[in-house]
Amino acid sequence: MLTVTRLDQADARLLLAGAAARAQAIGVPMCIAVTDESGNLLAFERMDGGKVTSITVAQDKAFTAAAARKATHEYNQACVPGNLVFGIHTALSGRLSVVGGGLPVLVEGEVVGAIGLSSGTPQQDIDCAQAGIDHFLQHRQAVQS
Amino acid sequence: MLTVTRLDQADARLLLAGAAARAQAIGVPMCIAVTDESGNLLAFERMDGGKVTSITVAQDKAFTAAAARKATHEYNQACVPGNLVFGIHTALSGRLSVVGGGLPVLVEGEVVGAIGLSSGTPQQDIDCAQAGIDHFLQHRQAVQS
Amino acid sequence: MLTVTRLDQADARLLLAGAAARAQAIGVPMCIAVTDESGNLLAFERMDGGKVTSITVAQDKAFTAAAARKATHEYNQACVPGNLVFGIHTALSGRLSVVGGGLPVLVEGEVVGAIGLSSGTPQQDIDCAQAGIDHFLQHRQAVQS
Amino acid sequence: MLTVTRLDQADARLLLAGAAARAQAIGVPMCIAVTDESGNLLAFERMDGGKVTSITVAQDKAFTAAAARKATHEYNQACVPGNLVFGIHTALSGRLSVVGGGLPVLVEGEVVGAIGLSSGTPQQDIDCAQAGIDHFLQHRQAVQS
């Protein structure tokens, strides 16, 4: 038997809140998705003004980052024609996302979930995803110390 | 041109909170989805213990209630073999849900969004969905009076 | 609550008529789709001779332009290998279209819907989509002045 | 954070072996799928003679039993026209299976995975699934005592 550590709903809210605060600060309303370590959705928020296409894209980014334990922008860099990874972006009917903006969430070196954002540029999406993770980790540290 | 009234993110949170409180009270962790009036997802929460299958089912219930402007249990009652509505449950690749637990959210007689729940019995899902709507309407009244 | 402005059926017909007239003029029968601001179909016409594959492609272009609030050819320009946006063309099971020919329809700076065309070259599709928008805006101005 | 207990590969093999032995004994070659507690596939075997359609059906049964924490035949009994659960069989594009033959695997009262079989009658599928669980639990007991 395996023992797995997984984000709970309170963790998911911290991730959402941190990401939404950064998105608010840069003036880009986002779709924000948080999944557990298996890629299944825990929480989602479409900020007022977030794009409808981003509802699915944000979830797919988070799914990919959790389920493949890899940031989607890392797949993006490898997913170029001629590279053997190329084509991975059509896997799972396109649900495997190679668009920047999905980051795995690690605690003590283990992937416990992921966060995915969409509606800005991929770089904005990545920055806000990282802000979510930073907020989550800071709050956890504050609680534990 | 048409003018449409739609739930915003603050409204969606009221709906989530009211539904989650009832689910907590009856001891059945739920998946809760809120969509806008077009059926597009605004907010989602999988309470700790909510079922993985319910992630999609809750969203599909809310989508159906908003997009068809009808409670999913009303479709359920009509969707019996021999009735001309029968078969509607396979429409949209099964995304059109006839399982009880999806309710449209009305403000001044107009559908402005919907809420869908899944993980309990359909009756529990319906009750928690209604609790979400009640909480939303009460809070709105308190703000406006 | 949010207030949203959306194309109505009369608007959709203006868009169709303007696009079809241009398609007729250049001798390329088209599939033409008009969606509301959420990406849901309002009107569709397959001109005599329009391609069967274009039935879906035109709808996906209009869906994308509305739901992402961006012309599909803008996605096309960014969706190149090595760019962080690459891979967006397979999102939503490929429904997110990066093929030129989908344009958002803006009124007073707000996306109120979109138009998508398919059957010609992407440049022809774009030109006819723009002709639809021009016709719509001209007719609206005449009515309002 | 949540801590989750999940079948490992050795567990999955015990489940497969027990189910296959029973299928062999009754002379019905089966497709056998084992998933983790989130419904993701851990192991699969198509015995010589197993049906091609059953490749997917067995996986869907195991997915459903794990992700909904319920035997698929229990859904079957509730999924009758006029009952509020009716329609659940088309959810998730039909991936939510209500055909008998999917059983959750419980250890100390917690769902740690599931097993799904297909190719025989549903009753044969259920019997072989149970044989897989029995074999798994017996072997675990022997190891632990």
C-alpha cells in the first residue's frame, strides 16, 4: 500500500487566494484551478472578467502539472517539432496542456497537487500561479512555526 | 442587443458557502459548482471527502440548470421511456444532466446562473443546492435593505 | 451581479448578411457562424457550396473569438513552437481554434459576440468576417443616428 | 493536507490474480482493471479470449467504483426511470458505469482502489471481482499476521 499526501480544501483556498491577489494586482482577471496530486479538481474560480475558454485551459494546466508532476512550460520547451516529445500536446484529447501557466505544488519534495491559471499571457499566468504557491507555503510556514 | 444579468464571483461564493454549510451540517461532503446564466463555470469546490465522479456531475448539473433554465430533477421526471423527452439525458455527450441536484438561480424572475451539487443522494444534493440559493438570496436582501 | 451586453438575433442576421454578401462577391461560398459573448451559437448559415468540415470550424472560430475575446489569427501568430502559447490549439479537444477567420464583435469597447467563417483561405475568411462586422456596425449606426 | 492510502502495484497484482483465477475456473476469459482510489488505472489484463469492448468497460467499472466509492451494481439498482438518480449512466460521456462488475476495494473502512471486470454476465463479472478482492485481503492478512 502507498501513502499519499494531498492538498485539502483549506490548502486549495490558500492557493486560489494568493493567485487571485496577484492577478488583481496586475489587472488581469484570471481563471484559477487547483487540483489534487492525481489531477482531480479541488477548487476553481473565474474572476470577474476571466475568459470562458480559460475555464477549461486553467483546469487542464493544473491537471497536467499534477498528473505529470511537471510545469506545463517545461513541456512547452520540449514540445517542438523534431524533438521526440513533440506531439504530447495532443494527448488525452488535448487535455495534456503544454501552455505555460500550470505548476505542480510541492511539499517536502513531493507533489501534493497543482495550480493552473489562464486568461493572461503565459508569463502572467505562470507568475500568478507562483504567487499562489508562495502564499500557500508562507501561510503553512506561519501556521507551523 | 440584449442586456443580460449574471452572477458575479461574489455571488458565486455566497452560493458555494450556503451549500457547503448545509452539506457540512448533514455530514455529506459534496462537490459544488456554480455557473453563470450561459452555463459556464464560475466557481467550484470539492469539499474534503467529495467524490471524484461528482466533480464533473456537479458541473454538468449546474450547466444544465442554467443553460436549459430548468431544475435537473424536473428533467428527470419527464425523462422516462415512452415520454417524448426521453433520451435528453444522452444529449451533449451526456453533459445534459437529468440527475437531481441542479437548480437555476433566479433573481427577479430571470435566470442569472445555476448551482449543482453531487456526492449525496439526489434529494440531499437538491436540499444543499436550495440552501445555497437561500443563503445567496438572504445575503443579497440584507445588503439591499 | 454583472450586466452583460449581447448580440440579439437581429444583430446576428446583420453579421451573417454582411459576411455572405462579401463571400458571394468573391465567389467563395462559406460557412458562417455567429455566437454571443459567451461563445454560444446564435446563427449559422452554410451557403450553397460551403464545405461540410467548415460547419464545425466556423463555429469553433466564432466560439474562440468570443470566449477568449481575441481574433483567432492573433492566436495563430503566437502559437508557434517554442512560444509559451504553443499548444493552445489543441485545448478544448481542439475546439479552441487558432485558424484565421474568427473575429470578436465589439460595441463600445466590449465584446458582445463573435463571427467565424470557414471554406476559403484564412485571409478570405478573415476578410468576409470583417465585412460582416462592418455591415453590422454600419446598420446599427444608421438606426441610432 | 490529507493523507490517503492507496493500492500499490503489488496489491494490484493480487487483485488481478484472484480475479483471473476465478474467471479461469468458470471458463470465461475476462478483461480485468484495477484502479487506485482516485480512479486512475494501476493494472490491466485482457485474458486470452477477453472481449475488445470490455477493455474500456472494465476500466470504466473500476473507475466508477473507486471514484464514486460505490459498487457499480448499486448504481444500477438506483438508475431506473423515475428515480432521481436516473441519467447518471450517461455522465462523464458514459464513463460513469452502472453495469454490474465494478467493486471498490476497502481496507480498514477506507476505499483504497477498485476492481472492474467485463466479458461475462454482470453476475459473473461481480463474482470474479469479489474473488479478486478476497484473494487480495487473504494474502494481505497472511503477510501481516
